[in-house]
Amino acid sequence: KTAFFNGDIDEELYMIQPKGFDDPKDANKACKLQRSIYGLKQASRSWNQRFDKVIKSFGFIQTYGEACIYKKVSGSSVAFLILYVDDM
């Protein structure tokens, strides 16, 4: 669930104050989201887009035909990164 906190969002999204974190004197106020959170429909996609951008900045290349496998070649060494997220 915490992986989704690292996704960027492009829209303005608001949510009601979560139970336990609400401020009684400002009970009618909403929270503006600055990051993606678990449960948003676009949370998986926004996290994956950010992950893809960051991992490619380290020199990894996404393999053709399989979007979850990244490869990096450095001299005679080859590294594979296989991305698996279980959102069950």
C-alpha cells in the first residue's frame, strides 16, 4: 500500500478528512492530495509512470514486448530488473 504514495498526480484531487485525523474545529474542510494514495483508480498507473521515469534515469531500458522487465548493460555485466506488484 505504501508504494502508491510515491505516485505523482496531475489533477486537483480532494478528499474528506480521514477518521482519526480530522480536526473537529475544521470538520467541514477537505484535504487536497499532493500525491497518489492507495484506493485511487489512477494510483497504480501514476506510481508505475513515476517508477518507469526514475528507473530509466539510472540507465535501465524497458524490454520490448514485456513492460515489466528492464535491462541495463554495463561493460560485460547485464542486470535485469523484473517488476512485480501484487495489488490483491
